[in-house]
Amino acid sequence: MTERLRVENLYKIFAPSPTRAMTLLATGADKARVLAETDAVVGLNNVSLSVPSGAIYMVMGLSGSGKSTLARCINRLNEPTAGKILLDDIDIVPLREDALRELRRTRISMVFQHFALLPNKSVIENAEFGLKLRGVSVAQRRRRAEEVLAIVGLAKWAYHRPHELSGGMRQRVGLARALATDADVLIMDEAFSALDPLIRT
């Protein structure tokens, strides 16, 4: 399989100046010691992984272990402190803001842990939002949004607002929005946490 995504030696330190924390980590200090000595929080410590095209990978860990931080670094909602994130062998860490926006519009999509829906938009408008940002025509994006809402079982709720839906239904709207763009990389941050077990499949 062709490699789609590769993460190399990725660090994320939450601190105004991470230099001292990085130095301590290089000597083998754990995150508790780094916090005690520098007041810096270690989000990611030398993470490397490779994901082939078409593969599904799952990252597991305890609460606070860095799963969401990793997800948000991959699409640069969190800026990495050090390391590389390569999408089709192109490092996206140095990308400037305009190139980064284009990357998020076309190559990487995300289902957020806390839904991140637009409360003043209908379900179908939320589902088609990524396509709207791409400049897809109204007819095309509406058709695609209808398709993905049917896939997640929300076709009948297309013209309701998010506040009218249960937590699990809102999570499915977020999933539909991510699926609609058919992006190369789909990041899911606890995307099924609010769903009933029978719906998850």
C-alpha cells in the first residue's frame, strides 16, 4: 500500500517557551518532571507513525495521554513544537496560512469530539459546509449532503437545527460533514462516543 500519512518525531509542548522542556525530554525526563521544573505541559513526546492509503488506524490511550492533541496537530489546529507531518511525502508543518486553509478544505477532514456544529445553520447546511468552503455549487453540495445524511440515518432531520437533535444525532451530523468532502485523510476524535452501540456499525 502507498503511504498516505507519516508523522516523524512529533512533539507538542504547551508553554510560552518550550526550549527548557525539550531539553529535559532529550535527557529522558518524563512529563511529570517537565511540569514540575518548567510549568510546561507535554502533549506529545517524540511520536512517530505511518498510515498507508486506504487504511484505518486507531490510537488508544488513557485520558490526557495526547490522543486529541495528536489529532489536532495532524491538521495543525495545534501547532507542533517539533517534528514532521508528511502528507504524500510533503511536510505540512511549514505551510503558511493560505496553503494550510487549502489543505483543510481539500485534503484533511475531521470529526470533532464535541461536534463543533454551526448552531444557526440547519443540519443539511452543516453537512455541506466543507463543500461550500471549497466553492462547490449549491446543487452539487446539496446533493452530496443529502447522500451523507442518508448514510448516517438523518435524512428526515435535514432541515432541523442542531439544538433540536440529541447528542448522538449531532455527532452524526459532524460525521456527515466530514464524509461529505471525501478528503484524503479523515481524522476522528472520539467520533462515536455519543452514539449507541447499535448505530456505530
